Amino acid sequence: MPAKVCPVNDTIDKIEAILETGQLTQPRVRRIAEDILELIQDTAWGRAGSSHIAAIGELAEELTTGKMDPNSRKAGQIVIAALSEHREIFVSHVETGNCLSGDCVRLVPAPCQMTCPSGIDIPSYLSLIGHGRDAEAIEVIRKDNPFPWICGLICTRPCEIMCVRARIDTPVSIKFLKAFAAEKALSERRYVNPPKEPDKHKKVCIIGAGPAGLTAAYYLALKGYGVRIIEALPMAGGMMMVGIPRYRLPREIIDREVAMIEELGVEFRFNILFGEDITFEQLKDEGFEAFFFAIGAHKSWKLGIPGEDHFLQVVEAIDLLRKVALGERHIPGKKIAIIGGGNVAIDAARTCIRLGSEEVTIIYRRTRSEMPADVDEVEQAEVEGVKFSFLVIPIGITGVEGKITSLHCLRAELGPEDSSGRRRPVPLEGSDHYFEVDAIIPAIGQRVDQKCMDSLTDVNWTRRNTIDVNRVSMETSMEGVFAAGDAVLGPATVVEAIGGGKKAADAIDRFLSGIPQPKVPPVPVRRDRTEWFDVSAATKMILKRPEMPMLNIERRQTTFQQVELGYTENMVREEARRCLRCDICRRCGECVEVCRDKMRINALQLGYLDFDHPVETDFRLTEEKCIACGACAESCPNGAMTIEDKKNERVLSLCGTILNRQKLVHCERCGTVIGSVKYLDYIRKKIGKVARVTSGRMICGACARKETAKTSLPPATF
């Protein structure tokens, strides 16, 4: 969890307190302390460069050496202690432009970016897409995730769960906009790799060509390392290729993005099983200095019920999906029971529909709301004809002459919570019933196949039979050996594997460069502060998340064509405009407070600012009450709320959303802006006249004084 108090901001507070209380009496000492304060403020506000941290340390040392008084030494020691204890956080502020605590207001990451396992700068790339700069958006994405098209189709989108726009209506369609930009950039031949660093003449071996292994290969190749990937399958992609059906993720998309990694000089060796076809010692003899294991979780858990091992018609879900992906399209059975409630169960069920099964039922021991599968995938499965049976526990498989005839089950009810935090299903006595089926597909989870790593006896394993690593650096207990992906997390998501591969690549680079590993997890990096685009308040409220066009149901039930057809360009550009730019507005509420409590106007109806308890938001209501005084913009600590005069109007905006436009009143004598009509009315009520009407003309105070001087002063005498 991020710290509640940022050490950078805390150091600023302490130095400011020393300066304000006059403890530093010597002019030279005070100047040094002021210089330190300015440099640390640069760090907290995203203005610092690579030399700032060293300069802060050198100045702090000056305060502690020589004949300095106790207060001077105290100030220096405060800074030195902060740099010593929290150096990584200071450096992170400079290098990433983010502050996890929220204290450094300019550097607070947006909730969507913080939730993304790979740390993509989502607000920046959405804004670029909104401007029609798709290739630039892909450049931003690939700084943190080398697979924008793949993730744009199959990501579980945790970012959308945290999207602040959902507190108004629905989240921005972050996932699908990413897919559009990737396809557009590829079609225009503008999807290109960034330049590589000079060759470091060191080699890294990666075992596993899944998302974690490919990600590590991408970033290591860019850093100048020679990379070889060993893969047991005949192609790259891992679970993306053999675990995700083609109707969700077409193979050619995986091939295109993998080809981009191959262009960087990454060497692939397929159909090679580590531990059998090649050994760890052989690879070390070839000159590999670091190893990254991304072997996935390709083994299935057993149901543990009678009859499971007696019938050939019991087919593990992951085996079914692998065979289909590799070209074997045989129907597993006419009436099928699929046991499980995750995404793999849904994928297996929809695959069986396409293979020609007449009746496919998913058996799940909890309720629909407890299903871990993606809600959209569940709904699509229902449309395609998959049936669901909830609160059902399988207890046996029956059959005759080697063929399955039924699945013996008990009904259940939910009891107390189990170790996972979900309510445990409790079987009901006497509720025995049978599903007539001719094939059963268990999909209750996967595990890591440890056999290939038997020779690496120094690598520790967890109680969950996953590789034990330092979650910050992805180091195993064996020097020079790293691991990530499902082999570490257990069955997880593609984007989580990508995030692990990226962390491992950085750690391997540190290991081979002799640099100490970090002690805290990496902070998401703000890649850009892309300019916003102006949108009227009405447009911001009226725009709605578009529905995804889908392949017709007949094709979906009979072919493996891609189901989601993608947004049109107009849909994409409009959807990007719904983003609230939370990378700029940190939702502190200071604008609302000053308008409501100090100005007594209460014009800002921004109920979404309370993330956990949002109330109604309507940007359009601001215009009804706002007097265009600018107090909200003046109090905004990060430049999200702005007020400026454009042509003959005063315009109030929040991250580009135009909340109010009011015509300006000018002095009819000198042309000076006096204010808006509403603002002048407000001031009159408070303090009386602010402008004088002379002969039907509105004039400013300066001109009014000149008029008064002409008429009231006695004539000069000489």
C-alpha cells in the first residue's frame, strides 16, 4: 500500500517550518536552506531533472559541516536522513513523475493507471486517440505494454473498474479504444519499435514464450541484451495462443505483435522442452548470464470425484482449448457439462457450441454473482446458447461400457465465508440429481508443471506450488534466476503477466549491470501530459459509452470468427472525449469548497469527486449559478480548473470541459475589462458600486475618478 505521507512533501514541510520560524539567522545558511527547499519543491511538482537529488544532498552536507550552528545542522540532517531512508521515493518522483501518496498534488497518478497491472499511462493515450494521433498513442502504451492490440481485445480491464467516469454514468471504454488505435497504426504502417540501446554484449535466456516471457524479451532487447526464448509449443504466445479461443483473439493479431518483438533480434527456439531437450547447465555453457522462467500454469486441477479417471470423455478444459487452437476441431460430445465458473469455463463452453455440441451446461457451485468470469463473457455465452446451473456440486461420474451417461450432483446453499473471502457452498442432504451428459469438461483451475525445473534445486516453491519470488524484483531464491506470470501468480490474466515480465526485465537489467534491486514496487510512470480538448458541458454529459457491434448469432454458433467487430472511428473519437482527465484533476474538491463555503455560490455540482460515495453530477448546472469570479481556478492546486478571457467571453473550464461562458463588460472609455455581468452584480451586492454609469456609459473605476476630478477640482490659479 502507498505511504499516507510522502517523504518528499514531509521534508518540504519541515524545511519550511524552520525557515518560517526564523531559526536560521545567518544569511548564507538561510540561502542554502532556501535553495534546498526550491530543489525539493521541484521534485514534488514534477520539475526536477536528473541532477536534482545529488544537488540536494550536496547542499544538505554544507549545512552540517564547518562551524554551523545547531539549527543549521538540524536542517541539514533532516534532509540527509530523508534522502538516506527514502532515496528510492525521491528518485521515483524524478524518474516517473508520480507520487503514490497523493501529497505531491501534481504527481498523483490517475486511478485507472494505478490499477493497470502494467502501469499504462491511460489518460495520455486516450487523449491522443481523441486527437486522432493513434500512432503516438501506441508509442505511449508500448512504453509499458508491448501488446496494445492483444490487450485491447482480451484484457480484463481493471482500469475500467476504477474509472472515475463510472461515478457519473459508465466507465470510458479504455480497452476497446486501445485495440482501435493499434489496428489503425498497424494498417497505416506507423506501428514501429522504438530504437534499441547499444549492444551490451550480454545474453539472457527466457523459458516460455507467453505474455510474461515475450514482455521481458521486448524490454531486454530494447536495453541492448541478446535474448533467446525457449518454448515447448510450436509457436509463440503461450496461453494467449492456446488458451484463448480465436473468436476472442485471432491468431494473426498475436503473430503481428510477436513479429514486432522478433524484429528487435529476439531469437525463438520452438518445440524445445526445458529440462529434457536442453538443460540449465548447457545454457550457462553457451554464455547466458541470467534466466527468466515464464512457464505458465498449463496443468489442470483434478475434480477428485469417483469416475473422473475412468472415462475418455472427461477432457480438461485447458487441454480442449489447446487442441482446438492447434487445429484439432473434433466435437467432444453432444451433451456437455462444464464444471467451473471462471473465464476458462466460459471459453470452453463457447468453444463447444462452435464445435457443434447440442447442449452445453456450466455447473457452478456458487451463485452467478460469485462467478469470477468476466460479466460480458458470461452474457455472450448465454446469447450463444450456453446454459447455467448454479449452487450445484458434482460428486460423481457414471457411465456404461466406457462411456459417460450422467453427472451425479448435489444441490447446495451458501454458508460462511471461506479462506478466499467468498461464502462457502454447503451441500444439501437428499438433493441428489443427475445431468444426462456424454462428456464432462472440468475447468476448476490450473497449476504449474514443476517437472521441467526439477534440476533447479535452489529455486524455492510456495505452498500453492508456484515459484517463490521477491514480488518487487521477481528474483527467485537462486542467483541470476527470475520468474513471473502464471508460474508465480497461479492462473491469472494476460495483463498481470505482462506487468510481471516488465518488472523482471528491469530487475535483470539491474542484476547484469551490478545495480542494487529496488526495495519498493515500481511506480506507474506518467509518460506525457497530453493537452486536453475543449468539450462543452452538454456534450460531456450527453456522450454515452457506445455498444460494441457483434457478429450475428448464426456465425457465432458455427464459426470461430471474431465476435466483437470493433468500434467505428467516429465512436472512438467521441468516446475518448468522455475521459475526465484524472491525471490532471486529482478530485481534491477545493474548487467546490471555495465556491460553496467562501463565495456562497455553490455553482459546481461535481458529485463524482467523492469516489466512494458519489452523488449526482451535472456539468451543465454550473452555468446557471456561476458568476465567473475565478475563485475556483485560483484555488485549484494543479491547473485543472482554468478561467481565461477569449475574445469577448470569460470561459471557465475543468480539464477542457467548458462549464461556463459569460460575455465580458468593458469600460466604454478605455476598453479595460470590468468583468462579467453576473460578477459585477455579485460585487455590487457585497460592496456597492464597482463601475460608474456616466451618460448611459459603463466606465471603470480609473476612468470614473478622472471624470470626478474634472468636475470637482477647482480651476488652477497662477
